[in-house]
Amino acid sequence: MTRRRATVALGAVGLMTAVVTVGVVQASRTRVGHQHRPTRPTAVAVPVVIAAAPSAVVTVRVRSRNTVVEADRTSRGWQPRPGTAGASAAFLSEREGDLFPLRAYRMLRTEEPRPDFGLAEPELVVDVDEVGRRTATVEVGTATFNGGGFYARRRGD
């Protein structure tokens, strides 16, 4: 039996949000006779990569080939670890509700790892520690073919 690998496509804005896309639900409209009548919004299934609530995340670590950015949640909010700019912690404070839970906008299933996804040697590795010290790791590869996001996979998938 061949194990299928799950690869997700993630959107990005800046270094920390290179692993984020917020799902959007849009209302649809249906034509009835000559009048347009709105219908109920359709729920869109958005794949969840890390199911942590913002308040459950206690540490975020983003590693590239040459850099590590780390921040911890304390009683005073997000604090950068030594060597990490304060702007990274400020960014987490402002955007944690957009970052978590971490969602993808698409999931791809492949039989074999695809080198064009850039996951053999990921550009970024993101570790998220939750309360109770459970850690989720996401590897981020190359930009998607349309430049709208990045290929990524949850370690272990």
C-alpha cells in the first residue's frame, strides 16, 4: 500500500504569514425570474493545518536556512526571544487571530513527493507550541505556480 502525502497550498504576506491563509466565505446570489434574490452563504470547507486557537499558542518559531525568529507568549503578551526583533512579537500580537487556527486554501494529494513543491529542502520550517507543550511543525516550500501562496506540509503527513 502506497502512503499518500498531503501537501497544502498556503498564502503569504511577509515572513511570519508565509504560512497563513484566512478562509473567506462569500454569499452567492440566485436568479429567480427577473429578480435576484440572495441565498444563504455557503460554508466552504477550508483545510486546517494547525487547529490551535490563538489563546492556546505559547511559542512560535520560524526557521529559514540562515535565520531563526522566535517569540513566546507571556503575561505581558508576545515577547521576542534573544536575537529576534521586537517587530516579530508585535506582529504576532496584532495578527494572531488571523494566523491561528492555521488554514490552507487547498490540499493536494500525491503518491510521491514532488520536487517542484520545494519541500525536500523547505524554505521555512514553522514550529507552533501549544499549551501543554504539544508542537505542530509545518514545512514551507516554493511559491505556488500562480504566485498566490506557498506549498507546505505538516510534518508527519
